Amino acid sequence: MLIDSHCHLEYEGLVEDQAAVLDRARAAGVHGFLNISTRQSEWDRVVGTAQREPDVWASVGIHPHEADAHEDLGREALLAATQQDRVIGIGETGLDYYYDKSDRQVQQALFRMHIGVARETGLPIVIHTRDAEEDTAAILSQEMEQGAFPALIHCFTASAEFGQKVLDLGLTISLSGIVTFKNAKDLQEVAKGVPADRLLVETDSPFLAPVPNRGKTCEPAFVRDTATFVAELRGVPLDGLAETTTANFHRLFTRAKA
């Protein structure tokens, strides 16, 4: 039994045939899905799907690309959204300096606000970081000093040094289909060394389809391909990796019902 710890079921490519997408994933042995939001206007749809489907959960948050459009989002709005049934996480949020679609100071302020709500509610925060390792690590370290909070780096593609920093802070690392790419040798080395109790797998669908489906619209069913690759990389059976990552998911997302 696998869990796709990060997918976007409301996005184009999945939402048009969402029921069939979920059925194909279940047939592939995927029996849990965290439906991630990236902007406030998505929250109702993301949560609605989770409330309709018994094996789907929801997150609420603002992606760094959307930060400028949510500069005035108050803590109370996010806090209220976390109280809804089936919401088990906060995010995705974080920093993205690769595209710089939003002002970096605004990204940082919203990231810290999300962390504050995670600390207050105990819900894990789902972190996106790209070309922003130094600032992401600094903010996480500073905020941890003010009080611990559960968190994970989703779609991990950063350096081994950054990976060790976030592991030292108590975070979990989630691997996407990128780890299967031929040019991802450095990431594959990192993936071998992530402690077994800090590892998750995800699709980030409809993006980043793993080998052998690269180039296709990614679906939650493809998390099995990523898990198979990671299991072989780490020298463990697929069933063992599935059991471990599922247990890790429920240990981190304590509001999820098995």
C-alpha cells in the first residue's frame, strides 16, 4: 500500500477525469492521496475532493509563486481553513527564487506566517524550495528556535548539504519522479542516504512523471514507479518501502485516518 504524499487533483490534466485518475491509482496499489493547494481560490475545491473521497486528504496554503497575489492574506484566514474536516497539512508554501514570480520579501513573510500556523495547530507544513537553499535553511533554523513544528521538503532536489541541514532540524524529505531521471545522479545519492523514518514518496502530479512515463501527464498511479526505483536504489523490497513510507506519512500527518 502506497501513499502519494503530494498531488494536485484539481489541476488541468487530472481534474477532467478525476474519478478515473483515482481508480487507476488505487488499482496500482495507491490507497492514500494528499491533495495540495497553492492559492486561496483553490481551497474549497481541494477540501471538497477530500471530503468526497475517503482516501484523499487536503492541505491549505499559498505557493511562493502566488505570494504577491496573497500579500494581505491574514493568519486568521489560514488558521480558519485548517479547521476544516479532512485538512491534515499546511501548504504548499516556501521560497522559489528560480522563477521569482513573487517578491522575495513577500515570499519570506508568507512562509513565516505559514510556519507560525503550523506551530500553533501542530499540522505539518509542506515546503517548496527552489534555488533558495540558504534562505530556506536560515528561516527554518530561526523559526525552530522559536518553537518546533512538523515539516517536510516536498519534491526534494536540493544539495546533500541542504538535505543534511533539514534532516538535522527534524524535517522529512519527499522524493518525486525527478529521482528517476538519468541526469539526477546527485539526487539519487542523496536518496540512498535519507534515514528510512524520514522518507516519503510523491508524484507532484500532473507534473514530473517518472521514468518510464516521462513526458506524459503525471498521475498519482505513477508514485509506484518512483517507489520501485527508490526501493531498488536503496536495496530494499518495494513492499518494505511502501510500508515504511506509509507509516512515515501517518506519523507526520497525525490528523490523517488510516
